[in-house]
Amino acid sequence: MSKPDVVALKRQGILEVASRLFHEKGYETATLDMVADELNVTKPYLYTYYKNKAEILASVCAVGVSESLDALDRAAAAPGNSVDQLRAALREVAAIIIDRMEYIVVYQREMKNLTNIDAQQILRLRHEFDLRIARLVEQCRADGLVTLHDAAAMSVWMGGLLSWIPNCYWRGSRRKRDDVIEQVSHACMRLIGLD
């Protein structure tokens, strides 16, 4: 394993523990000592990979949108027509939101604790997500598969529906993961007049 891979793996391990602690205890209550204790390392070890607790929070908060942007890249390169690509993108993003639930909830709950610079950076990523969903929707319209004149504007509402998943689904709930993914992607497609 290369050195960059080792660094990425160690940073990811820190994020996993920090995300869980921020989710369970809240950002202000969770400490770096707690993170270090859970990892069986010293606090200086954490500072080798992150400047401070705020940088860890920013990294936790960026996970969902960063992985979602990667999912949009994969969907845009996938076979099929533009509707197939949009549907695949929505399903994959919904799966990311479910699989990274702690990260998403931490972002939604703790964004007030982000530095202004970090908050603006994450908002830029979220805006990029909305723009790229809008481009996928616009491609559906350009291909004649969607007839709504304001279909691209629906991308913001699609993002809103996806962001609502943590309020409707959690591990152990009676809803099934795959059902939620299908339901939310179907609801998003209905916003642009497709079933």
C-alpha cells in the first residue's frame, strides 16, 4: 500500500469514529480525547492527520456531498438514455445518504459549528450537486423524454427530497433500505413528470 493510501485510510478511520461520536454526543460534547481513546491512539496522532476538531467536522460534513458528486459522474458515464442515467444517479445518491446516515445527520445538525470558510466550501459543493442534477434533467428534456419547461428547476426539490431521507429512515426502522431508495427516486422522477 502506498503512503498516500495509508494516510487516506488513517484519515478515514478518524472520520468514522468522529462521525459516530458527533452523531451520538453532538459536536460540542464530543472531544478529540474521546476520538483518540476510541482509536487507541494519542491526541497528537489525530493532529498528524487533521489540523483541529473543526477540520474533522468539515471533513465529516463534506462526505455525503462529495460521494454524491462522484455518483453523478458514474451515472453520467453509464449506458442507457438520459432518463436511465438520472434514475441511476438518484438511486445511488439515495443509497449514499442511507449508508452515510451519521455523516448526513451530523452535517444537518452541526453545520452551525462549521467555520465560515468550510460552510461556504460545502455550500459550493451542494450547489454543484444541484447544477449537475439540473444538467441531467435538462438532458432528459433535450432528448424529448421530459416535456416540463421548468424541469431543470426541479433539481432543487429533488435535492430536498433526498435530504429528507434521514427523517424517514434509520437503521432498525420498519422501512426497508431498498424500498426507501426506490420510493425517493420515484418521487424525484415524478417531479419532472416521469414514473
